[in-house]
Amino acid sequence: MKSQFYSRFFIILPWALIVIIMIDMDTKRTSARSSGHFYLSRLGNARRQDRTTRIAYNGTTLPVIYAVTPTYSRPQQKAELTRLANTFRQVPSFHWIVVEDSNVRTELVSRFLARSGLSYTHLHVLTPRRYKRTGMPRATEQRNAALGWLRLHRSPQDPGVVFFADDDNTYSLELFEEITHHTLFTSQCTKAVSGTGQGTFLLNSTMRLTRRVSVWPVGLVGGRRYERPLVDKGRVVSWYTGWRADRPFAIDMAGFCVNLQVVLDNPRALFKRRGSQPGMQESDFLKQITKVEELEPKAENCTRVLVWHTRTEKVNLGNEPKHRQDSIHIEV
Ligand SMILES: *[C@@H]1O[C@H](CO)[C@@H](O)[C@H](O)[C@H]1NC(C)=O
Ligand SMILES: *[C@@H]1O[C@H](CO)[C@@H](O)[C@H](O)[C@H]1NC(C)=O
Ligand SMILES: *[C@@H]1O[C@H](CO)[C@@H](O)[C@H](O)[C@H]1NC(C)=O
């Protein structure tokens, strides 16, 4: 009896050891790949929420891009979030702050984010009912919740930039950085070397390297093909806009980016409800943290459109049955 047990034990033991060694090798390979490669955010890594890609540039850490996306439940919500996630997944050192206009974190958004492969924070805050009227600024509470989270969870030691990425826009990857494999090196480029030295990347002077507040054109907005800051000798001097050109910062929410340090240094800077008119949210916020003369023009002196206010057509659900007819329940 006893000898039978021992013989079985010694047959199983070597196999068990082989399996353990193989699993260990596989995890090591995976972690080397993810630290060294930009396209690390694969589905398998989805559950790690606060993962920050460490890519050394000039021996320091690549600043994290924090994208703040307010969202609310509607038929096309998942489609919009999918379009955004597909873009953001390709951006290294990126953290997505998704803020639902809701009493709870909805299952749809929770599941979506968990499977997105992105580093993210999922927040929620309900817009008070009295503010849910046409003519009222939207997503104020949600953007402020994200600012609050950053002030609570990030410190001056964390290099980063914050921008407001509404879910009805389309973003070019060039907005985040023009990282290329070219060997060209200009004074505007900072040499960025991936963690394991697998390649050399050039990091242009785009959003990620915003010192205080940077700005760029936005397409399909304000009743025009585009709006943009007008730049003279590398400085913003006025605005090309078709709507209320008297605004101090005549810019769309998708047209600027703020260094995280500026957010932390101005703890009272928030999006305002009181006294704020629709379309003045951006100006009211930027007034608290910067001046027009200080703005840093991006997108080649604001001559290129890298973000579009696309908006999705209102969905026609005219043929949707009153009572469920399909045999399965399906999330859309
Ligand atoms: C990084 O390197 C570039 C090019 O050598 C240099 O111009 C820049 O000042 C450096 N930045 C930092 C933060 O050291
Ligand atoms: C922006 O304009 C400034 C001043 O005219 C110029 O020195 C700089 O090279 C321009 N930058 C780009 C990316 O075109
Ligand atoms: C960004 O870098 C590319 C080469 O990698 C260069 O062609 C382009 O002009 C640069 N853009 C700016 C704004 O410096």
C-alpha cells in the first residue's frame, strides 16, 4: 500500500516540476513582452486596472496621458466606447478615466472596461435632475469627479497630462504622439527608448509633452468644418470660430490638454455650473488655470485637424418590439 503510494508519487513529481517550470517561463516571457512593447494592452492583461506602462525617455518616465470620458446610457453607448477603446489601446502610457452619469457603475460599462485591455478608472456620479435640461452644460459633474480622482490619487511625482475625451469624437493616433521608427532626430523630438531597449522611438512635441496647457484644432464643430486657435510666431493670438468669437478661449472640450501638475497646483479649478452658459465650460475652466498668451499650440502650430466632433446619428429604433421577441437577451 505504502510502496504503491511512493511509486505513484515519484512518477508524478517530475511531471509536476516540468509543468511548474513551463508556467514560470511563460509568465516571464509575457512580462518581458509587455514592458518592452507598446501594444501590450492585450485582452489577457485586462484585469490589471492601474497598470502604467513604463517607457523610459531620457531616463525618466514617459508622462501618462489621462483621458477623461464622461458617458451615459443610450443605445449607441457601447459602439461609441468601442471606437474610443480601439484607438486608446494603441497609445502607450495611457490611463482612461470613464465617468458614468449614473447612480451606480453599470454592468455594461464595467464589463466593457474589464475586457478593454486598457488601464482605466471607472467612476460614476449622477447629474442632478434640475441640470438635465436642454440649454444646460453637460457632463460637468462627471468631469469634476475625474479631476477630484486625479487630485486624490496622483501626486507631483507622477508625470502626466489630462485631456477631456468625450465619447462622441474621433481621435487620430497622431494627436497622442507622433511616435515613429524613423531615426530622424530634431530638436523638437525627444528620444524615447522602450523599457527593454527594443527600439528607438521619436516623441514629437505633441499633447504628451504639454508643459502647462496645450491647444489644437477640432474638426466638424461649431457649425464649421473646423475651429482652430490662430497662431503667430508660435503663440496663440486669436481664434478661428463661427460661434461667439468673444469667448476668452473659443475652443471645444476636445481641443486642449492640461499638464497634471497644473491640475494639482490649482485644486479649486473645476468646471462650473453656476453662472456658466452652454459653450462656456471650456473658457470658464481654462480661465482658472492659464492665459491665452501661455497656450502651447500643437498639431504643427494648429494647422492640422487630429480630432473630429463626429457625433453618431440618432438611432432609429422604430421597429423595436414592445415586448422581447428574441429567445435570448443580448447586450448591444
Ligand atoms: C531629453 O533629450 C533631449 C534631446 O537630447 C533634450 O533636448 C531634452 O532637454 C531632454 N529632456 C529632459 C527632460 O532631460
Ligand atoms: C511653429 O511656428 C514657429 C514660429 O513661427 C516655428 O519656429 C516652428 O518651427 C513651427 N512649428 C512647426 C511644428 O511647424
Ligand atoms: C514629428 O516627427 C516626424 C518624424 O519622425 C517629423 O516628420 C515631423 O515633422 C515631426 N512633427 C513635428 C510637429 O515636429
